[in-house]
Amino acid sequence: MRKIYGDAAAALGDVVKSGQTIAVGGFGLCGIPSALIEALRDSGVNGLTCISNNAGVDDFGLGLLLQTRQIKRMVSSYVGENKEFERQYLNGELELEFNPQGTLAERLRAGGAGIPAFFTRTGVGTVVAENKETREFDGQSYVMERALKADVSLVKAKKADSSGNLVFSRTARNFNPK
């Protein structure tokens, strides 16, 4: 399998398809895989579920995929600075699954580790726990969170080798290795 590509479009060419779940690294606008997001936009795939810490801004990051209506569902912990996201969500054109930030990170980690679900106190008694299983352990209530698994992950790294090892630069290490 070839793992080194000349550009982002070539890297995504045979990998991305409409209807997939895509995990996107970065934190806010720091460390986002902008070249891969642009290539994904240009690929024309649609009906995507995007798992990301945030929804980008109007003209950058995942905001580019929202402009072209390629995202149908967001799984995120922050969406506050994107007017197009707001418009689509309020008009019922975009689904949203909100997660506390630490829960989002743990759901991704669990998916990568093969753990199907876990219990956490985060979100107990709030809308986060609605329609989710809860259990009591040692007198405390916990909500069950299911792991997240993506078909494809887009990450920004400083260097990569043909075995898939990555080196991150400074704060780009944020949600990229999750």
C-alpha cells in the first residue's frame, strides 16, 4: 500500500466516499488539516458526518465543507463562530451531536482502542444525557457514551513516514493524534 502522496487530492482520491464518517483533527483554527479539507471539498463527496472539536469558521476549516453542503451531521464540542453552520442547523438542514470536549476526546480514544462504550459522570442530569443509558456505581450516577469510529481521519502533521508515523509541530498535536 502506498502511503506517501504528492498532494492532498491524491491522498484522498481512492479513500473518501459520500456518506462516510470523517474525523478531523485540530483545535479551533490551530492545527487543522486545511489542505486536506480543501481537497475534500474539491472531491465533491457529500452526506458526510464530521467528528471534530469545532465546526470551523465561515471561510476556513470545516466552514468550507458547510458552504458546499457536504456535511450532513456534525459531532462536535464547539460550533459558535460559524454563521453558515448556525443557518443550516436552525433551518433543520444539518444534524448536530454536541459533546463535552473531554467526552469527545475519550469517545475517539475509545473507538481507536476497540472499547465500544464507557460510563462518565460528565453530562449527568443535563441534555447531554437525554436518551442515553445511565447507571449508578457506588452511589453516583453515570451516563454511557458510545465510542466514535471514523472511516477516514484527516490530520495535520509536520512529517510523516511510509509506515504512518507522524511528527506534530507545537500545538498541532492537539486533537490530531486522537
